[in-house]
Amino acid sequence: MTRFDEVLGETLRHVEAAAFALHLQSATIIRDLQGRVRLVLELQRGHGLADADRQALAQSLDAALGPYWGGQIWQQGKRQDATYRALEAQINSQRQLWAGAPTTRGLTWYKLERTFSKSAWLSDTAQPPWDLDDPVHPALVAFYSFKGGVGRTTALATVAFLLARAGRRVAVLDLDLEAPGLGALLLTGIAPPDMGVVDYLLEVELTGRAPVTLTPDYAVIQNEQSLIGDGPGIIVLPAGRTNAAFLEKIARLDFEKFVTQPHNPLVQLLEQIRATYTPHFILLDVRSGLHDLGGLSLNGLSHLDVLFGLDTVQSWEGLSVVLPLLGARTQRREVLLVHAMVTPARYDPDANERFRRHAFDLFHDFYYRDDEDMPNPMAEDAPYGIPIPYTDDLLNLSDLTGVTTLLTVPQGPYQRLARLIGTYLARETV
């Protein structure tokens, strides 16, 4: 039996082997929620799809694909009735170019994938809610790790404080909604707001209206002088109160719908933060794994993705899934890869170099394009393998004490990360 991973290639092979294939101009594979495929074929002007050719191809695909064959082949432009033309227009608007299709005839191939979820990850056309051409617009930076427990939230908090110390206005959002922690870390000693990101999204989705103000109901300002010096306070939007109702609220958030509906409540929140606080940077603490909100944040909202990885099989496998998705974007944004929890040099002096070379190969295969020059993996500003060493001081970090220690390390790894974020965004940081 043909497997799911083989369906697209098999479909292409049988279509291009058909007798009428020399008259084809393009082909679109529509794959439904169960993985079954249907075809829309565009033939060159003056050529039609004969019933015998259609039937022969359908039989061929039925034998090759088995249950993955959906049984329908349409010729684009064949029918002119209003219903069919509306359906055709919808297909043309939603399909995406199949980059790298293994065509032997030079055909243009498209895909239209119907899924229950993960649309944000699979889209190659998603864009941030605003561009960075105007220096007034804040830079959106997503901090992400495929696996948890790698120091992502600690790094985000430290970078936020470093930016604030340097006089930059910063807002941070806890979008790790199913395992929140950023709010608790950043608001040590400060009463959290009564509500948070979850409440905002739920209420805007329900009422269609944004709240008049964010502070103090949804956001709190962290302005502890020992942390930020004379810099502006950090605007903190926690996930929400983790009480008995928290799970009930999350269960009612349909992030797949956020991708397709014209008014995305998360974009509304970002727009309101921008208008209310005019920050220079908005930092997003993103859910680990392949959660829909992670795809929405990395692939649809941010100007820069800061990925965190370990030198482990699980981490490399996760990056091998995520990097191709980010690299396939029509207008690709920048990505930085942090080598988290690096083994101290006294135990393994080559740990970071080994990671960098592996990361270089991964970026070469899945992110950079053939006509692009890749930075040397050992270069100081290379985007792959920025080291953040393992330290006992950060074990079980639950308050800002450890962060304060990190801030005082001269020319430390977090300062370096903050500078590189500025370099890749062309924005001044620290």
C-alpha cells in the first residue's frame, strides 16, 4: 500500500506519464482532511481532456494510491456555470506552488492541503502584521524551542531586561499558553494582572471588540530599578491566572480559526500593544513543539525567530521539521539558532564547534537557497549555534535572582544574543 509520504510523488509520476501530459500547463493536487487526493488539470489552449484519458488516469491512480485516491479529476476552465467558476476561483486563491516538485516535464505543480490544524505552520505566505520599514514599528521577536526545558524563557527574560537597561521600550507576551511561566518569572514580587493573554483572546473572539485599555487588567509594568536601572519599565502580559477556569478558557480558543478569519484576535492584541505603549521590541515566548500557536507566532507574526536547540537527536529531528517550514516562506525572515545549555569547555572544549557545523549543514539543506552565500559557521555573527553555556545557577530558576546574576556578566552570552538580534533586525539593541 502506498503511504501518506509517497502520495504526492506517486500522483505526479502517474500524471506526467499520461498520454496527454505533453499538453498540460499546470496541475493542482487537492489533498483532503483524510489525505485523499483529487486533481485539477490545466491544459494548453486548444486542448481538452478526453473522457478516455480521464478514465485511464483515474484507474492508474486508483491502482497506485488505493484509499488515498479521491476519485475526481477536473479540467480547469472546462465548465462555465457560476458554481463551478466560484469553486475554481477558490481553489486558485488557496493553492500554493509546490516548490521542488520532482517534475520531469517542467510542469507547474500546485498543492492545496486541507487540514484540521497546523495551517499556520504549513502556509508559505503568512506575513507579520506590519513591516519594519518604519522605525516607529516595533520588531516582533519569537523565542521558540522544539523541546522544552532548554532555557528559552530565561533567555527571553534576560534579553528583555538588557534591552530595558539600554533604554529600549519592551513588551513581552507569554504565548506558552498550555505551560505558562514567563509571567511568574518576570513578576516576582509584583501582583499579576487579573487577566492575561488567554482572557484577551477569548473576549475579543466573543465580543468582536478589544478592551479600552490593557493596563492594569491584562498587563503589568515591571520597573524594578535593580533590574532595569534607569530604563523604561517592561510591559508584561502573562498568559493569565492559572486557576480552575484556565483550562476551560484555553479549550475554547481555536487557533486554526485565527489563521483563516479576517480579524485575528492575536494580531489585534499586538496592534493594541503597539498603539498603547509604542515599544521598540515585542518579545513572544512561544509554545514548544508543533502547537498551532507556535506556527502562528513563528510563521505568521514575527520578524525574527530565535530558535533554541540542544546537541541531541530529538532536538536535531525537531529542527529538521521546523527549519524547512520557515525556509519555504515566500518572503523569508531571519532565523537565529541558539546552542542552549552548552557543555562547559572543561568537559568538552569542542561542543559548540560541533554544534555549529551540524547546524550549518542543516541550514544549508533546509533554509538557505542555492544562490545564497552562507556565513562561515565559526563567524562571530553566524546565525547558527550562538552559545549559551550550561550553568548550575539557573537550575530550577523560579524568580529573578538568577536573571539578575546573568545581567551582570560582562560581555556574557545573553548580551551577545541581544546584539545579534539587533544585527539581524537592523535595530539598535544593547
